[in-house]
Amino acid sequence: MLDELTTEVKASMGIYESDAEQVYGLLAEFSNPGELMHAAEATREKGYRHFDAHSPFPIHGMDRAMGLGNSKVGFFAFGGGVTGLATGYLLQWWTSAVDYPINISGKPFFAVEPSVPIMFELTILFAAFGAVAGMLALNGLPRPYNPLFYSDRFRRATDDGFFLHVAASDPQFDPETTAQDLRELGARHVELVQDDGSAEV
Amino acid sequence: MADSVDRNSILGWLVDPLSSTRASAEAAFQFTADRRAWLAPVGIGIALLAISAVGSVLDPKQFFFSYLTGWSFLLTTAVGGLFFLFFQHLTKAAWSVTTRRINEALVWAFPLLALLGIPILFGMHDLYHWTHAELYDPSSPQYDEILAGKRSYLNTPFWAIRMVLYFALWTFISYRLYTLSVRMDVEGPGEAGDGIPAQLRSTSAWGLPLSAVATAFCSYDVLMSTDPHWFSTIFGIYFFSGGILAAVSAIALFALLLQQTGGMLQGAVTAEHYQDLGKFMFGFVVFWAYIAFSQYMLYWYGGIPEEIVWYQHRLEGAWAWHSALLLVMHFIVPFLILLPRFTKRSTPILGVMAVWLIGMHWFDIHWIVRPVMSDAATFHWLDFTTWLGLTGVFGGFVMYRLRRHALVPQQDPYLADSLHFENT
């Protein structure tokens, strides 16, 4: 149960687990962004959930084609903001009224009014931290190792290659039929990537 | 300027300087509702103002304070709309083109506001303490050294001259922005370098700094000088921040009204445009709070008697409740509601928030004006009849202008971009 949950959470971050035979998944190459988007949409419609698209530049509409929904980064940013607000308040209250109270021209040791700028700044700062950390976490980054790197063709994902990766962890995955599906969608090239370092056509 | 569009009659000029170009509007951008769309609000507004006129006999002082509140509410909204329009032209904004005609209709308001401002002239003695002659007579017990020092600025003739200047400037700028855009519906944009879009931009470029100065001084003259001992250099920005918030809310509200109850602008104003208007509403909620707090914090910190007097009226005694409500309802609650994406894309929620923020802007002006009159923090029925009466007339004539022309600038070069606009 917990293992399944972990697998699903990792899959939502783009980190897929290999199957028992070390198969990581199928990597299909398409000739242009339009075909890739169409293939992603068709793959989702066929019921696959563990798949990802790789292209040298962002493709407008791809998130909708893949069925990704809205980004959840906002929740991380909001959580960071609330934390920052509370931190700003407690920090100033504790330092100026508890730990080291100094009487400055008869003003109160602590008051909300002069504390607001710091509370505001820490809200912004922590919200930014939350947004960046949330973005990295949701993308499964940083990620120095990815079995797809075993594929020589995959290098072109940063140049002129458009790839769709269907992971072996998907319940519907089958090396034969999935490869057939991808070819039918117009894949120029389909290869089986394995976690032990081999990539075969 | 080519005269492809005729002028309106002299009286009609007050509410729309151009004759109707309805016939040349594309079918998709026609105003399809009948004349009741503007006659009804104007009629209700006039009726409420007639009731207020009775109140002005019964309780003149209350009437003038209520009237100034309602009138300032509309003035700030119109000025805010003018700035929002500048921003669209100066940034060559494509997203907002389909909602720009509503903005333009909102902005041709200054001649009517000048006319509606005349009753305030009869209440100068009640509204503006600095108009009292005995303050400046050294032998009088009412002699006020501080106000005597401010007399070279705060005196009735100079005040009147300044008001004429502000309204002349705003009328001229809004005339340019309104008529050029309507003419473009008929004539087309012209050549890229010096066509109508370029003229709209250059008018906005010089209009922005001049209007900024006029807005700051107008805020001192109309609202800040009701408490003439007090001064705040940031007051003009405060005046602007509430106004532009109300203006963006009004644009969203008019778009929703036309679309949801009138079935107009279908496909032209989409969830994408509402989301962006919602972002601006959210942004100006925060901006208003930022400016309001900046003004307050400096005076709180200084703690100098002549600087805190204005806040003393509002934070001690009965008005403290209004101040607290302002913080919660003008900032915290709308901030949290407008924060997520889905609320800005939901037409019912955005409509409620637009009405709410327009109402809170009036509450803000009421909080500025009314404590000058008395320490008792109450609403008077005249507050509502003058506010809603003036707003009915004002809003009705916005509808009147919308009905006479295409609902979007139909030949704007960025219209196609705006129609296909999508948030990423």
C-alpha cells in the first residue's frame, strides 16, 4: 500500500521505477512538436498515466494534452508565505520583547505596526523559497541520474529531438503492445530503455 | 483629426462627445439590449437624488458630507479608470483590448462629474473649515495661526481655479482617448507609425505624468483639506490606489453585466480576460493596503501631535470599528478570496468581488470624509441616497455610451491577439 503510494507520488514527479527485469520503459521519437503533442494526447486517451514528454523547448498546450492539470506550486508558495509571516512576527516579538528588551524613547518593546515591514518581507521571501522548492520537488529535481541517458538518441532532446517516454511502471505497459501503439502514433523510432545500461531498438 | 464621426449635440456632449456609430459596429460587438439598460439606472439615480434634495433641506450639513462622499467615490473611480487606460496604451497591452471600450466609456465622465460637483460649491462652508473668514482675522478668538500660514494655497479662488484646471486636463485627455478610439472603429487604425494607436500612446505618455500631478493635488483639495490642519504627502497615491481598484472592479462588473444578463460580448471576453482583471483587482487590493499602511506607519512611528490628529479621529472612539472593518474587508478577506486561480475565473465569484470592492471603496471614502463631521460613527440615509443616486446616473451614462458604439475597439490592431488570449 505504502509502496504503491510512493510509486505514484514519484511517478507524478517524473521519477519512474523500473520493473523486475530492469526495464525502464519505451522511448519513442517523433519528428516534430505537433506529432509529439498528438502522441501524448493519444497515449493519455489510451489510458496510460506514467509517461512524459521531452522536447528542446516548451510546447504550448502540452500540459493540457498530457492531462497535467494546474500546477500545485501555488500551495507551496502559500505555505511558505504563511510561515514567513509567522516567523517575522515571532522573530521580532521574541528578540525585542523577550530576549533583549531595550527601551527606545518610551516606545513599546513590541508593537505590530513597526513589525509589519519585516513580516511582509519574510512573507515574500519564504513564499519565494516555497515556490522554488515546490517547483523542484514537483519536478523531481535535482536528478543527476536518469536511465534515459543510456539512449544515444535521447541527447537530441536538448537540440532537435521530440521524445515520448512511456514508463514500465505503468500498469498498462507491455513492451510489445506499447511499442506497437507508439509506432501507430507515428513514432519514427522506438527503443526499449533498461536501467542496467542497455538501450535496444 | 478627420471628421469621420460627427459630434454630438451640445447637451449630449456631456455624456458622449460623438454621435452614435452603432450602425458601423460589427454584429458580434453590437449592444443588443434596449434603451432601458441606461434609462433605468439614470431614472433611479435621479429619483434618489431628488429624495436627497429633500434631505438637503432637512439636514444641509449631513447632505453635503454625504454628497461629497458619493461624488469623490465616482471621481476617484473615473481617475483610476483613466490611469488604467494609460497603462494599457503605454504597454501596448493586447490582452485587454476586448475590455478596453468599457474602460473608455467609464473614463468619459469628467464633464458630467464637473456638473454633478456643483452642489459641493454650496456646501464649502460646511465641508471645508479653511473657508471660514474668521480664522484669518488676528483679532478674532477663532484666529488660527496654522491655517493662516496655509492661506496662500487654501483659499477659495485658488481652490476653484485648481479644480477647473484638473477637470479641463482630464476632460481633454479623456476626450482624446475616447474619441480617437471610437473613430478607429470607423476609419481603421491608419498607418503603423503615426496612425490612431500611436496617437493614443503619445496622449497617454504625456497624459500620465500630468494626470499624476493633478490627481495628487486634487486629493489634497477635495478630501485632505476637509481636515485642513493635517497633511500627508502620500495622500494622492492613496486616493489613486482606491480609485483604480474600483475602476478595474467596475470594468469587470460591466463586462459581466453585458455578458451574463445581456448575452453580449460572447466569445470576446473570456475566463482568460476575467482572470487578468481579477489579477489586477487582487494586485490593487494589495497596493491599496501597502499605501494605506505606509501612510499610517510613518505617523504612528513619529507620534507627533499635528501628524497623528487625523488617525486619532479614526482609531480612537467609535470610528475604530470602521477602521478595523476597513482592514479586514478592504484587504484581508478580498486578498484571501482573490488569491487562488479558480476564484478569478469563476464569473459568480468575480462578480461578487467586484461589487464588494466597489462598495468597500465607497466605505473607504466615507471613512475619510465622515469623521470630519462628527465623532459619532454612523451611516445616515443620505449617505446611501446620494451615493446610489450619483452612481445610478454615472453608471447609466456609461451604459448609454456603450450602447452608442461597438462594444470593443473593433479595428484595433491587437484585437485578434486579445480574442485568442490565453493565460499560460
